[in-house]
Amino acid sequence: MALKFLNTLSRSVEEFVPLDPTSNVVKMYCCGPTVYDFGHIGNFRTFVFADLVRRYLQFRGYEVTHVMNITDVEDKIIRRVRETGLGLREYVSQFENAFLDDLKTLGCVLPHHLPRATEFIPEMIQLIDALMKRGIAYQAADGSIYFSIEKYQGCGCRYGQLVKLNFDEMRAGERVASDEYSKDALADFALWKARVPDDGDVFWASPWGEGRPGWHIECSAMSMKLLGPSFDLHLGGEDLAFPHHEDEIAQSEGATGKPFVKYWLHGAHLLVEGKKMSKSLGNFFKLRDLTGKGYGGREIRYLLISAHYRETFNFTLDGLDGARVALGRLDECLGKLQELAGATKAAPDSRLLNDFTAALDDDLNVASAWGTVFEWVRETNRLLAANQLSATQAASALAAWEQLDAVLGLGRKGEVEAPPEVQALLEERQAARKAKDFKRSDAVRDELKLKGWLIEDTAKGPRLKRA
Ligand code: AMP
Ligand code: ZN
């Protein structure tokens, strides 16, 4: 069976054929975080979805180059920099580091490239320059550069490839300066924003005067620099389809005259307890809020990949408890298989692999893939209980699981690394022991237990394992 994805460009499920059909090379770009704060569980639904796509393409034999940008200059960031009085890099680096730690907690494979927008300003200027030379961009009275939708369409290009737009309401030359805007504000958008006093120290020189890039041009410049003018896959959350992705297409195709991306995949949003996350409703969770409550990255990852990426997902703490139970069942079965297999090695059980592949080939149908996995767990438990499995069959089942897990990224129980705040507690306990402050070291041990972690003192030193 062929791998298929729902391509937002055609709004239909299409067979996945790389841009160069004679090769197995796939170039993919996923819009990364805007590092103005810690990532929330909704953001991570999208990033784990990108990780699943990458892992599955690799499982299907593709050689993937995965790029995820770090947006380190944008309207919201500038506002926070102004409010805190910190330097731009000083402000964003705390959240950039936290983001990378969080990806690790969730078992995501690091993208091959994590470009920072501020390190690609010359490429952005070049791209804007190309649009100016083609007459698609123009300078407004305040010195900012805008993208002209009218001129772009006049060159035979199409604006509105990802979403339906109402051009009747559009007035030529009407402009929008902010990075985020709604579909109703169909208007020329900013490529380069002229420096204003509120920008503080955040500005760069350009042929059009001092200023800073618009958010959309950042992704066009970084993706094309690292992956070329045309590439295979572009991913992001559904909220980015307009204006961000539509504008990325317009800027890129307007500058190069070549098709920008072959397949666009958009992940649906995550709700918490049935509602849009918001701080005022008290249903807003950063990843760290959840690990602080004792949930492991493995449980959170499992829950995030339990639903199809195009379905709105309702995240609940009960759901996380359910994830813990489901993983417990899986771990118990894997543990028994390991006991039986011992050091025996065998080729992977192809039936499990084939069913799993058929499910994920169908636009990443994870519900069906999990159905296959848990049916296999049930059947394996039955055979184990009836003493009907040989060591070779157990080894074959484990070998198949290893291949599946290269996609699922869950690892085995105990293999998962503790999140940074739990590691920090372990270090604190070691320091307390060294200082012979046993009251403190016991208190830290109890705190770790509350968070769901046990300390195992081994010959190689202390080790953390899930309680
Ligand atoms: P941002 O850091 O705001 O630029 O967002 C990073 C990514 O998270 C983007 O791909 C967004 O589409 C995605 N995102 C934001 N909120 C949610 C949500 N509630 N559910 C799923 N994805 C989200
Ligand atoms: Zn982007």
C-alpha cells in the first residue's frame, strides 16, 4: 500500500511521492516555536505530530531532512523585551533552552536544523529585494516594505491556495502591519517593518532603512535557504494556514517563480477539558506544569499521539491517567516477552509490522495503529498465559516492537529520561547527602516520590526510575 496524506493544498488525500520521485530524499519544514514564553501542551501537540511524521517517513525508508525554525524576533517577543528591559537574546534564550529540554522530555528526535530567525536576516533582505525587483513589493510612506497582493496576482500567481478568501472585500493597497491577523483582514502584509521607538534595540540595517523582518518572511527565507526553493513537506498547526502559510507561499513563489511546497499538512488544535486553553479559565498547561504534577514525558507523548492529527483533541488529566494505565499494560507485556526471550534473537514478526504500516499509511491513522498494537498485546498475553510462546517467538515479537517504537518513540519503561526539574531534585538530594543533611535528603526523596520517581542506588551511582 502507498503512503497517503491529506494535502491542504488540494484538500484531498494524496499518495505521497517525493518531489524527486527517483530518490528517497524528503525535505520537511515545520514552523517552530515563538520563544516568548514556555511552550504549552497545545504547541507540543503540533511538535510531536511533526516528530511522528518524520519518524514514520524514516520508517518507510525515506531519508528525511527535518528543519524547525526558532522564531526569535516577532511582535510578541518585542513587546516582552520592552516590558522586561532585557536584551533580545537574553530574553529569548531562556525559552529556547526550555523548548529544547521539553522536546527531549517528550522523546522527540531533534530536527536536523533549528535555525534562528535573527541569524538569517541577510537571506530575508535578499528575498524582499527579489520581490521589490519583480515589482511585487513596495515601500510605504513610513519606510516599511509591503507585499502587494494585487501585483502578485497580476503576475499570474494565486493568493488563497490554502484557504478560501473573499476578494470582493479587498481594497487594493490596504495594509496590515501586525504579524497575526484574521482572514477578514485580507490586505497587503508587512515584509520589513521600519524601526519605531517601541522596538528599542531590536533593529537591523537594510537597503530600505533600519527595521526588522515580518514574521512570515522569516520562514520563507529559512526554509528556502536550508531546503531549496521547492521542497516536499511543510507542517504546522491549523491556525497557521492563514495568514502565515498563505503568505509564505506568496513571498516564496513571488520571489522564485517556482512552486514552493508539494504537500502541506496541518495539525488540528488541542483543547483542555473541552475548552480553548486560557490562563483565565485555569486550563492552561505548560509542559512543565504537567511534569511538575508527576506525569512523565512518555505518558504525555502517548496521549498526544493517541488521536489523529486532524481531529481536535480534548486533553484532560484523566486522559493522562488513562495513558499511564495503557502504558502499564504494554510495559507488562514487553517485560514478560523479554523474560521469555532472554538473549534469543529473531527476525521481527511481520504480521504486526504489516498491520501497523497499513494503518499509518492511511494519512497516519493512529487510532487504527493503536488498535493493532493493543490487539497484539491481548493476544500475546493470552499466549503467554497458556505457555504457548517459544523464546524465538517472544524475541520475534520484541524485534517487531522495536521497529514500531522507532515510530512511536515511547521506549521501554525505565528508559525514559527524567525531566530537568526531576534531575535537579536528584542532584539536590546528592548534595544534601554529601553535606550529611539527611533530613533534607529524605525530604527530597519524598518530593520525588510524589512526582512519580524513585531513586535507585546502584554501583554506578543513583538512578531515577518511574515509581
Ligand atoms: P507559536 O509558538 O505560537 O508560534 O506556536 C507554535 C506551534 O504550535 C504552531 O504550529 C501552532 O499552530 C501550534 N499551536 C498553538 N496553539 C495550539 C493548540 N492549542 N493546539 C495545537 N497546536 C497549537
Ligand atoms: Zn512559519
